[in-house]
Amino acid sequence: MIRKSDQLYQTAAEKAYEAISEKIISGEYEPGKRLVRRQLAQELGMSAIPILEAMKRLEQDGLIEYRAHWGSIVTIPTIERVMDMFTMREALECQVARILAVKATEEQQEQLLSLAKELDKVRYEGTDTEAVTHLHIKLHLEMAEFTGFPSLLAGLQKNNFQWLIFNATRSRRLRANIQPYWHESLLKQIFQHDPDHAEKKMREHIYDAYNPILEDLQQIH
């Protein structure tokens, strides 16, 4: 996800990547939708070259996939993909939690807690799914960034995009038991300076999202 402060320095390919990825994550481009380069170029007001570059990166990030005799489509979730993706997410985010438990500064803790409170408020109200998506990505990526390890940030960025696609494709049933302070409570547990405890709470947090998605996909397949 490209930050607003970097937007002035974006290339045409980066702008195309951001525009297409946002449409995929928001659900405007649903899984299985065919993405035609010429049509995307017309829609975004760009030439075909940056669109091609953006689509190569989208494929690398798992947002789109290529099908022979058909072309590029938005990634379709499968049980195997969800399980594989969540295994990687668990490894990445549990490590992030362990590191933050011992090295997060007071300033970083305050910044993350403020963001978590905002996310929980918007999520609980349930009136702005785009804001929830944006805040969710921002929170988890900032957590990874504050570890000081770029590889964790890069891995989580790719994995989080995939998670949002899979999350958007599960059944549209309402979840009646949305916790009002879900992310704020998680961070408070992480900041108790106990890496083992932080890892445990992060794993619980991840599987709170994983299990409903897997259950829905099993019903579909």
C-alpha cells in the first residue's frame, strides 16, 4: 500500500498498481473477474505500458492470476490457498508481536493504540467498509514497520492484501458478535513485555478471522 506522502513521487505503473489493487481489495473487481489490459488503460486514462507493469506486480503479489486461453483474472480463493496464506500470516504476525513486546517505544505504542481505537470504532459501526479496509492495512503494516525488519513488512504487505481478498469473498452473513475493542485489546496484550504472551494473543486474533473464512469456503466447495 503506497502512503499518501509518497504519492507525488509515484510512477505511472505505481499509480496503476494502486488503482487496480484498491478496486480488487474493495470488491469492485470480484474474484474471477477478467482484467483486460486495454480496458484497464481506458478506464484509468493511461497507456498500456504502465498497466502491463502493474499487472506483473499484481500477479507477483497474488492479487491476480494468469489463466491460459483466458488471460489475467482476479485471484479466486480456494481452501488450499487460504490455509497456505494464513500459515504465512501466522508466522509473520506472531513474530511481529514478539518483537513489539520487547522493543516498541512509548511513542510507537501510543501511535498504534490510537490507530487501533479508530479502526475498532469504524469497524463496530459498520458503516464504512472502505475505511475499515484502509485502517486495517495501515495498522498491521505499521506494526510490522515498527519492528525495524523490512522483510517482515514486505511479507505482511503481500499477505495482508491476499487476506483481504479472501475475506471479501466469504459469505455475506453478518457477524453478530463483533468485539468493540478487538484491536485495541490485542495491542494492550502485546505491550505487556512478554513475547510468549504477545505471540499467543496474536495467534488467537488471527484465527478469529481465519476460522469463519475457512468454514465458509468449505461450505462452498
